[in-house]
Amino acid sequence: MAITGWELPSSGYASHTVLVEAGWPDGDGRTSRSLVLRTAPLGPGTFADYDVAAQWRAQRAAAAAGVPVADPVLEEDPSWIGRPFVVMERIAGHLIGSVVPFDPWLASLGEADRTTVATNLFVTLARIHRADRPGPGDVPHRDNGAELDHWEAYLDWSTGGAPVPTLTAALGWCRAHRPGDEPGPVLLWGDVRPENLVVGDDLGVRAVLDWDMASVGAPGHDLAWFTALDATMEHLVGRRLAGWPDRGAAVALYQRAGGRTVADLDWYETLALVRSAALMTRIGVLRRDAGLQPLLPIDDNPVLDLVRRRTT
């Protein structure tokens, strides 16, 4: 195999990604493919442990349930590039931007087509939740108590022992108000956002991307991640595209696709905001330590205001 070209997309803190053009001979000539190589960040990153093997196992389980993924191949031998990595096909399609209300492609669609895109997202999410669960040695398993413990440790690690007081207090609120009943665990995608989909011209989902936070736990975590972050975006930019579901419509789409009811969503959304703000804080700390301006103030920003409203 020969590498005929490569490029680094805009770098992030969660992982290190390289886009590769590769070619190799086959029986009828030469085959070429556009590939994506993904591995742990080269320096300090968003997560303490970037486990590409767990992400690969989660995608394998999802694919067995009919979820479209980029068919990643895991290489655990560090002799190739110095660390384990996954390589996958680069799937052609539409990538929705991180600020959904201003995404040009989504904005170009009619209202009904936007609803179709969202419906297909929730059909895909429901399919992930019906997948056979990988074992605890393959993908992290956390009930709600363990989830709270995980994020308490994250608040401390991610800030070098100086967690943001608002988030510490909010996590304490989540502990005090933890639901008494917890539904059966499911495979969780972890980062349920439209920007982590590849969408085809037919508006169907061609691939589900970014399994960095995949785990096994209560299904409310995935739904709440979507609804809480979507509401936060609307609050920050003051805009929602017609046809893109609000909270009530999103819940209805998920319940219809998954055949399950949703309980205690307010609590899961509150924890989702704490988790989201913790990740934003970590990125702010990394930028500050690198001599860069944080995108938002670490100790006082609009997301922390939303967390305080829910927990005080």
C-alpha cells in the first residue's frame, strides 16, 4: 500500500485525526481509498484515557444492530505510529456544523426535510440503544452512581485539582436528586449531536461518528445530551431552524423510534449540562496553559449560568 496524500483537519483536543489517500494494487489494476486515521491526542487532551479499542468495540456492537458506522479497523500494535489507532473509510455525505441553526446545508433544506434529518437521527439512536451490550471489559459500564463518581473525578483531574465551584456544587445537587429508579442499561453513543453524523442526499444517516464517550448506562444520558445541548445552543444564538425539533418534539421522536418512555429527563439534562460544562472547562484550561485565550471564561460563562439556574 502507498500513501498518496494526507492532511490534518483542524485539530481538536479529544483526538488526533489524519485524513489519508491510499492506493494499492488489486487483480484488475489499482484501488484507491480515502481513509481516516484516528488516535489519542499527541499532547494533553480532553480525556485522561483515550481508549480507541473501546470505541471500536462500541461501533462493532452498533454495526451488528444495523447502525451505519465508518467500518473502523483497530490496530493495537504501537510499532506502526507509536500508539494504538483506528483507521476507517472516509464516508461521503453532508456534515452538519457545530452551530446547527447556522449550518448552510441544513438551512437550505425545507422544513419537512429538516424534520426528516432529525427523525433519522433518533431512529439511529434508538437502534444503538437496542444493540447487544459489550461486556464491562470491552466498554465502560456505569450506572448513575458510577457516572456521578466518574464526573466528580473528571472535575478534579481536568482542572489540576481546582474544579469550578459551580460545577462541584451542581454535581452535588445531582447526587442529592438522583432518581430512585434507573432503567435497564443500553449501549450509549455518548456524543449525540447532529454534527457527529454523515447524512446522505436522501437525508438518511450514512455513518455515526465520534464514539469517544461511548459506554453502557441509562438511555436517558444520550437523549438528554441531545436535548440539553440543543437548548443551550438556542439560548446562546437565539435562533432555531423551522422543522428542527424542540425538546418536546425530540422526546416524542425518540419514544416513537425506540418504543420506550423517558423518565426523569430533567435530571439527566442537568447532569448533561454539568458534563458539557466540564468538557468546556477542560478545553479552556488546555488553551490557557498553551498561552491561548479560552473560548469562554472558565469560571463565569453563559453555560455555567444555565447550570446554576437548574441547581440553585
